[in-house]
Amino acid sequence: MKSEVENLDEHLLKKREVAGKLSCSLRTVDRLARMGKLTRGKILGGIRFRWSQVQMLMNGGKHDLQS
């Protein structure tokens, strides 16, 4: 239960924001989600992605310990 509460503080991004951060298309974001590289979350009917997972992809799959 504690991890669920901690995750509430995490910044969430829209698909378009993720595509912008990764410099890729919206379709590529969908592919990354299907491959399990990004986890989709549905909030009030909209799809959101975790910023920490996007950062990890930006770092070549390595976790950034500074954020």
C-alpha cells in the first residue's frame, strides 16, 4: 500500500508530451507501451505515462538516481 501512495506524487505525462520528450511519434509511444517499456495509466478517460519511465528511456534504460 505504501508504494501506491508514493506513486501518487509522481509526475504524469500525456502521450503527446512523452513523444516530445523522446522525439518520436505518437505511434512509437504506443509501441513502447505495447512492448512494456512504458506503463499506461488511465485517469478520467485520458492516458498518462510516468515521467520516471520516460527518463529511464531517455537515459538508455538506466535509472537516473539524481531525480
